[in-house]
Amino acid sequence: MSEDAEPPRRVRVSADDAAAAESPGTSGIALPGAPVHEADTVFLHGLMRAQLRLAAGSLVGFLLVSLVFTASIFIIARTADPILFGVPLSWLLQAYGYYPLILVFAILFARSAARNERRYRSLAGADEERA
Amino acid sequence: MNPALDIAAVVLVLVATVVLGAMGVRFSRTTGDFFVASRSVRSVWNASAISGEYLSAGTFLGLAGLVLLVGADGFWFPIGYAAGYLLLLLFVAAPLRRSGAYTIPDFIEARLESKAVRRLTSVLVVVIGWLYIVPQLHGASLALKVVADLPEWAGAVVVAVVVCGLVAAGGMRAITVVQGMQYWLKLTALLVPAVVLLIALSGREPELSPALEPLQAFPVELGPAATHPYATGSLMLALLLGTIGLPHVLVRFYTSPDGGSARRTTVLVVAMIGAFYAVSGTMGLIARVVTPDLAHPGLADTVVLALPSRVLPGPVGTLLTALVVAGAFAAFLSTSSGLVVSLAGVISQDVFDGSVRSFRLSAVLCVVVPLGVALLTGPEALVSSVGTVFLVAATSLTPVILLGVWWRGLTARGAAAGMLVGALTCGAALLGSALVGETLSGADAALAAALLAQPAAWAIPLATAVVIVVSLRDRDRVPSRADRYLARLHLPERRREA
């Protein structure tokens, strides 16, 4: 290499400005690397609302059923409390009655939440196909 | 009771734990294995492991003891623990699995983009974990003292050494196998004695039975109708919401392959722990009939160990006692190891460099501190000690986690303020209850004592309100990627991969 040869020109190297590239005009729900579609935003917000509504509804339903169940135990304990297998019925209900209730609400919620997600997938999938 | 047989049962559990743990160690090679078992644990085995980890000394020994001591009010604890899993399922199970985080502080940092809030969360997680490990070590001390007359430090040291070695050697991958086994052992260790005792009691001649009559064993004044509405309601709120804030519970959902399987796992857990609590409650009912003489603080927690020999004084009773002892040790080991794994994950990332080596060092630190506390303090009522941990988690961490999953407007300042207010309020109320609760007198004394002893009903709303108000006043600082991260939490997996 001769001494008077010009040094190579400096080139600035940087990573892609991913944040800027992904920065959407909307509220920016896309995951890194995924394109942003208005329809996606609408569907996703719909899914979130549906899941929150489902969770809150399940909670309120569980609390109401539990309150009614607790009131029933209270009434049984205060009135005629029959003895079954040597134990008052109110004690047996308190010891064993709540767990099936909890399980039923858990199963119902899990099924409904999965259904909400399936519905979201089908809506979003149909939108992608149209696009 | 036969001390040699009981110690042999303990040794057998320890050997099974070490052997299964060693099998897990063979597969633990990556950082992901150590922290979250590479997120590849299937629903049934994961549910067994979660249930094994969740059912602690408090419920294995303490629940029957509490029913014996306080009556039907004792059943509210397991009801709250089980319903807590329902809330976990409803609001956070799938989103947290999708968060991509290893630990709660990871989640908080990713959601709020704040190192300071992450550090505060880590401190709370470690304190909650330590508070939870101490009753496990107390339970081990109590069990070995009762069945083998060993000094109180022995049980705590044995559990600490085994847990420390297991977690340091194999991390989450190793303990998932162990905890799954331990759930089934714990269930068997209570179910078999319960069934045998019920058969034995039902076939007894009335004149030979020392058992109490139903109305003596189950008096109305200790029955379901005697429940204190405020104290019970507040306790239930703490137990329901506290489950969401427990560090060793949340880390378990990170081991599921995806959000849907995290949800299915939670449903299985609800079924599994419900079955266990039903069996444990049966032991409490039997205890009220057979062992009213043990209904004293300090003694009541030993009733599950004493029942088989009381009802069946021969070799059958001795064998059943050994089985119960084995189950009790499985409870101490599984809960402690789950807690240590989650705490070690936090400490290794926040204090050290997050490597496998630092995870091992952190595991040792996570055991040594609660061991010191356990050796310096005596065994208290196991169930209420665990209940206090739920209360602290419910007031400090749960509001922030829930709002972090569902509310875009949460800010770092709001989260920090809420966590501090929740933790300090809860601590002050419990301290106040211990210092002045019993000295209060007058018409309002009972209510004041209940407000201090069970502060969840006002402390959780207060902490939540602080989070919301501070976040609203700080709305310019809503994290720039909040929408993006919320989308990640709620988007079904297949859609994300598409």
C-alpha cells in the first residue's frame, strides 16, 4: 500500500432503527417484527375487553354463589342442623362444599377464555386473508 | 409412635427427593432449565408440581390443628387458598405466562421500564419468600420433635440442607419432578390415614370409644354460624388476592409451554388442592371428635401426627404415623424448594450476574437467612403464619400485578407508591395488633382489634387507590411501550407466531 493512498472512507454502521420502523400511527400494539394493522388493533382490544369482562363476570358470579351458599350454611346452622355421619350438616358443608363451586367456575372460565381466543384468531385470520 | 420407623420414613422421603432431584439435574444444563425448566413442563405434571409446592406445612399439619382449635372458622383458610387460585386463573395465569419474564421483578421491569421499581419489587419478593420459608422450617422442627424427640433445630437444619443442595444442583427442572411426586405423597399420606381412621371409628363399640358426642365435638358457638363477618371477609380478601402475589406461585406459570396450557394447568391445580384440602379438613373433623385434649395453642399443630396412634394404638397406627410423617416432610421440602428457586432466581439476577453459578450461590443465601430466623424463633401457629404471608403479598404486590396486566395507565411511580403504602400499612397494622390489640377495651375494642389483625379489607383498597391516583397524576410517564407489552400479554400464541 502506498503512503499517499487515501484512507478508506469512514462509513457509519448502525443497527436498523427498529423502534422507529415499528412505530405505528396508531397506539402501537404490534410485537417486534410484526406489521401493524388497524384491524389487528381493533380485534386485540376487543379480545382484551372480552377477557376482562369474562374474568370480572366470573368473579362476581363466584362471589354471589358463594354468598348464597354461605348464607344457606348460616341458616342451616341456626335452625335444624341435622347430624350426618356424626357431624352437623353445616360443618360438612363448610368443610367440603366450596371446592366444587370453585372448580366449576374455574372450568367454565377456562373454556370461555379459550373460546374468546379462538374467535379472535378466526377474525384476525380472516382479516389477514382479505389483506 | 415408633421413633425409629418415623425417622426411617423421613430418610426415605429425603432419599426419594435426592434421587428424583438428581434425575432432574441430569437434564438441567441451560439457564432456562434452572429458572423455568425451559418452559416445557406439561399441564398434569406442572399442576402436580404446583400443588405439591403450594400445599405447605401450614395446610398439612396446621389445618387440622386449626379446626381442632377454633372450629369451623379454620376451614376458611383452605377455602381462601383454593379460591385464590381461581382469581389467579381469572386475571393473571395466561397473561403472565405470555409475559416472557422469568420472575415477578422481570415482569414489573418489562412492563414499567423502571429499574428502581424492579429493585423495590425484588426486595418485597425476597421478604415475602423468607417469611414463607420460616413456617416450613418451624413445621419440620415440630414434626421431628414430636415423633422422634429430636432437638428443635434438627428438623429445620435437615430441610434447609436438602433444599439448598437440591435447588443449587438442579434448579427448577430438578424440583419440578420432585414436587410432582411430593404432591401425590402428601395426598396419600393424609388420605390413607383418614380413610382408615374413619373405618375404625365407624366400627367402634360406643362403650369402648373415647370419642365425644356430636354436639360436644361440634358446638354451635364454634360452628359456621359463629363466624365474625368482618374478620372472615377481610381474611378471605387477603387469601384470595394474596395467592396472586406469591413469588413461588407465579414463577410456576412461566414453566408452562404457552398461555392456554397455563390456564389448563391452573384448573387442574384447583382440582388437586381442593381434593387435598377436603382430606385435610376430614382430619380436622376427626380430631375434634378424638383428641379434644390437644386443643391448645402449640399442641394443636401436632394433632395429625398424633391421631393414628390415638385411634389405632397397635402396629397399624404406628405405620400410619410414619406415613403421615413422610407426607409432612414432603410438605416442608416441596414448599421450601419452590420458594428457594423463585427467590434464587430474583437474587441471582438482581444482585449477581444471572448465571447458573450465581443462581446456586443465591440458593444458599435464600436458605441461610430464614434458617437463622427459624432457629432464633419458636414454632408459632402454622396456618396463621402462612396467612400473614398472604396478607403481605396481597397488600404490596397484587394490586400492581393486576393493574400491570390490565391497565395501560399504570406508571412506575404509581406502582412504587402503591407497593410501599401497601407493605408499610400492612406491617404497621400487624405491629399495632401485636402491641396494642389486646390492650384495647370498650365497645369498639373488638372492631378495632379486628381492623388491626385483619387489615386486608382496608389496606388492599388503600394500596390500589394509591397506585391508581399516583399513576393518573403521573400520566405523562406511562411507559412508551405499554400498549405493545399489553398486546404481548393478551395475544394468543398461535396468532403471535403467525
